[in-house]
Amino acid sequence: MSDMRIALIGTGSWGTAMAGLVASHGHDVVMWSYDADPVIEINERHTNACYLKDYTLPGNVTATNSHEEALTGADAAIFAVPSAFLRGVARDCAPYVSDSLPVLCLAKGIELGTGLLMSDVIASEIGHPERIAALSGPNHAEEICHGSLSASTIACESVEVGEFFKELTLSPAFRVYLSSDMVGVELCGAMKNVMAIICGIAAGSGMGDNALALIMTRGLAEISRLVHACGGEAMTCMGLAGMGDLIVTCTSRHSRNRTFGEAFAHGESLEEYQSRRRMVVEGAAAARSVSELARSKGVDVPLTFALESVLYGGVTLESVLETLVNRIPNEEFYGLDE
């Protein structure tokens, strides 16, 4: 793969780490940012310290506030903006995206009101969904930017597009596996954030390791049921995008969803936490959109429903915990029959 020009839409922590990863292969990366400060810092100092401290981007990474400048002449585009802003950003980018441009989606979530996956949100604005891939896995930017061993899954209905992005991102320290299960990979990426908040709340409330293991395994069962109901493959939930991402997001000190859960248990609101950290807690938004999708499919996701009621329904932690522990245990793997 000869040197190319890659447009990277977004300058958060994951987008910054991905920019460095792609640029390390010799490709020129042009990052787009809504805010002016990251553009100035990236162009003048090759850093983005607000999101990734102690990391210097390669010299072949530049930044701009112009969608046109970022995308004109690009050989591929990578979208790395929070799920809540993805549609608007994709719409603004659409005039500069050619019909054949390969697109990789890093955003994780489900759109509230439509139930669309993030790749579908992009496709609804730029067209040609067959050229859109999604990457998901246990990928904390704080480790990837420093070359720590990591792995991820790229899902795409086109083998050619999947192979393209695999070659673009693959390195000795960043392993990439391919999948055709877009639904499974993207739903796993959205729902693991919900479970991470719940694990954070449990840890912050003084619950032990047994409780965290319970939340993760029953959370994985919820994920599997919704993936199955939406036409995805339940086996995907056992892979990097499912179990792998679930484990790291529920346990890591780098996880903003886990740390938000801990802060929430100690009395900090979602708005206060996001303002303090200057980062979006994707799992909080996903609690609403996943619950909405599950209800539309008739799927039981009690942990997700519980988090939704705590964050948006005014229900206390004590009340929702009592409701959960008073449930009569069902068969362990119910809801997966054809």
C-alpha cells in the first residue's frame, strides 16, 4: 500500500491515537476538528494534550477546521466523533466525500429515535453503505498511542474495503481481525459502555469482585440477546468487539464509562463529570438508545433498563438494585432461540 492521504474526522483521544497509528505507516493524515484549539496545537506542537497527555503525533499529521480541506484529495476517511454528533458531522462532510471513498467508523453507539447503528448514520448522509466499515475492540487510546499490544475487529460487508482498512491500520502492536457481522460488532461496541457504567457504580458503591463478574457476564447475555434479535451473530459477542471490549471497558482505569460510574456512585452528576473530564460518556447516551431499541424488538435487557431509569428516570440506586436482586433468575441463556 503506497503512501496515501487519509482524512480523520475528529480530534478526541481515539481519533488522535488512530491518526498516529495510520501516520506511522507513512501516510499523511489530515485531522478535522470543530474546535480551533486542537488544530493550533496539532499543527504547531504535534500534540493534543487535552485528550492524550505525554504523546507526540508524527510530523505527517496536520489538522484543520475545514471539512473541504480535510477531505479533498483523500484516499480514505475515518470518522472518530462522539455518536451524538456523528450525523451532523457526516452531513457537513457529505459534499466532499466521493461515491467510492472508503470510510471507517470508530464511533460507538445507537442513534436515539431511529435505532440506527453508527455506520448506518454515516451511510444515510453520504450514501453507498457498502464502502463503510466499522472498527471495534478493546482499544484504549492511552495505550495504543504508546505502542502497547492491542487488537480489534473491522466489520464490513465488502471484503475489499475490510482488507483495505486492515492493511491501513495493522501493525506488530495493533492486530486486526475481519468480520462481516456489522450488526454484532457495532451493537457490542455500544452496549459494553452501558455495562461499564454499571460496573463503575457497583465498584463505587463498595461491591466486590463477584458482583462485577456477575454484571459483566449477565451484561454479555443482554448484548447477545439484542444482537441475535437484530440479525447479528451471537458468536460475535464472544470476540474482541464483544467480550474483549467489555472486559477492558468494565475494568480499566482509562475507561471514562467505568470512572463515570464510580463518580456517579459518589454523587457526581453526568453533566458535572463530562464538564470536568471534557469527554462524552457514550454509555450514558447508549442507556437510552439501547433501551429504546430493545423495547422495539421485545428484548429483555434488565441491566440497561436499570441504568436508564437511574440516569433519566429519577430512580434511586437503592431502588433499582432492589428491583434487580428481586428478579427470579431465568435460564442462563434465554432469548437466543430461533
